[in-house]
Amino acid sequence: MKTLQDSFILKNGVKIPCVGFGTWQTPDGETAVMAVSEAIKTGYRHIDTAACYGNEVGVGQGIKASGIEREKLFVTSKVWNTERGYEKTIAAFEKTLSDLGLDYLDLYLIHWPASSSQYDNWEEINVETWRAMTELYKAGRIKAIGVSNFLPHHLEALMKTEVPPMVNQIEFHPGQMQTETIQYCRENDILVEAWSPLGTGRMLNNETLKSIVDKYEKSVAQLCIRWCLQNNILPLPKSVTPARIKENTAVFDFAITEKDMDTINAMAYCGGSGLHPDQVDF
Ligand SMILES: NC(=O)c1ccc[n+]([C@@H]2O[C@H](COP(=O)([O-])OP(=O)(O)OC[C@H]3O[C@@H](n4cnc5c(N)ncnc54)[C@H](OP(=O)(O)O)[C@@H]3O)[C@@H](O)[C@H]2O)c1
């Protein structure tokens, strides 16, 4: 990967620009419009949002304000937990498209798996949600479909369906390696995306990362984003601050040494969201 516009290629051949722009906790309205249009002007070609972020209207307006042609952009959204199942998922998708002001999505994800702590028939619920996603995909309304926060046991039933998931978006940052899930995804040709690549900012004062980053003359944020890419994982950094939006793109003019990659890959847990897909209460 040499620029923001270089891509990973999904198993159905769809190209996905290698750094996505995150929008969780970006307030709808002016801030979302400014952040998204600024990101696109800075060179991002991949925007990550979700119905539950409550900002799809602003994100869509930001896309329009940037003036970019729709085909040059890769837009992801996610179906929220209250909308699981076939019919609700179809309706949620239509609302997302209308809020974004778009007529197709590049990628649509199941935001969190239904799990055994919430439902006896959790697997059936996930398969029903997936049936809707598959239908929308086959109708050409979405270019690629996937999941988020799925562990291998959640993925298994979907892998047996007609169109298995192409992407799994999971929490990934130093100290939060999710090795088993990543190995499962690699074996099944599922691209892994990193949510919270900066640990929602928690990584930025980490002493180990600070001691490594100096020799590269880069920031810890840039180190974390580059580290995802060198692990073949697609990072989704978020910012509403123009200088940081730009800073987070300057990750192609240096390479982390193998020794430093090993050190970061071996870091112990140093803070994260604490959200476990089988234990969340939402
Ligand atoms: N699928 C899921 O369940 C899920 C869950 C969480 C997140 N996500 C996705 O992943 C994206 C990223 O995760 P995240 O939002 O947790 O955040 P993140 O990218 O790990 O961190 C964002 C935080 O770091 C700050 N920041 C960004 N760049 C910086 C820089 N260069 N220097 C200093 N501070 C910097 C931001 O501040 P400012 O914004 O104030 O500049 C913000 O507070 C989300 O936006 C969302 O799209 C998905």
C-alpha cells in the first residue's frame, strides 16, 4: 500500500481503499459534514458509519459537499442490534440509504452478533439477518457484505450460506490482538478491519509505543495506523480535527521494522473498550 487510494481486494473482487475514515461519536450536523468532506478532500476514499452512530444524514451531506463522484468513494454502514432478522434488516437498509442520500452501499455489516447470553436462538437470528443482507447483495444494492464483532463461533453458521461474509470489523489496536478471530478470518478469506485503531485515543500516551515511535519521526497515531496496515488489517481511524485527519494519512512514507512490529504485536493488554461480543447488554 503506497497511498490512501490503494486497496485491499475482497474475495468477490471488490476493491476497498486501505484506510477507512471512522465516524463513531462524530456529532451529526455541521461536525459530521465538515469532518467527512474534509477527509475526502484530504484523500480518504473510504468512509465508515453506522445507523446507530446517528449521523448518517450528516455523513451523507459531507459526501455531497466534498463534490466527489459517488463511484470513487467506498461507503460502509451497519445494521444495528434492534433491527436484526430478515424484514427489519431490509427496512433498516432502506432507511440508511435514504439518510445517507445514496442509492447503493459499498459494504453493509451486521454490527454485532446476536449471542447466547441474549437469545437461545441466537444463531438462527444471525442467519435470518444474513439472509436479508445476501438478498440485497444479490440485487446489486450493496457491493459487498460482512459482519462486525463476530468471533469464530458466530461466523460458522454464516460460512455455510450461499454468500459467506467478506469482511469482519473488530476491535484491533496494540494489546488487543484477537489472534484466534484473525486466524479464522485469514483461513476463510475474510478481510479484517480494525475499529478503534488508536484505542479511541487510549494508545496515544502508551509508554512502549512512545519509546518506539521517536526514531521514525512520526506520531503514535501514525504508528498505530501503519502497524495495522503492516499486519494486513484495514484501519479505520476517526477524527473531527482537520490537522489530525491529515496527520493520520501520512503513513505511507515510513516502514516499521520487523523487530518493532514483533514488539508491538507482543504487547500485553493496555486498555480497550472492554466490550465482549458474547457479553454486551445491547
Ligand atoms: N464496529 C464497531 O463495533 C465499532 C466500534 C467502535 C468503532 N468503530 C469504527 O472505528 C472507528 C475508529 O474507532 P474510534 O472512533 O474508537 O477511534 P480511534 O480512531 O481509535 O480514536 C479516535 C480518537 O482519537 C483522537 N485522534 C484521532 N487522531 C488523532 C491524532 N492524530 N492525534 C491525537 N488524537 C487523535 C480523536 O479525537 P478527535 O476526533 O477529537 O480529533 C478521537 O478522540 C469509529 O469511528 C467507527 O467508524 C466500529
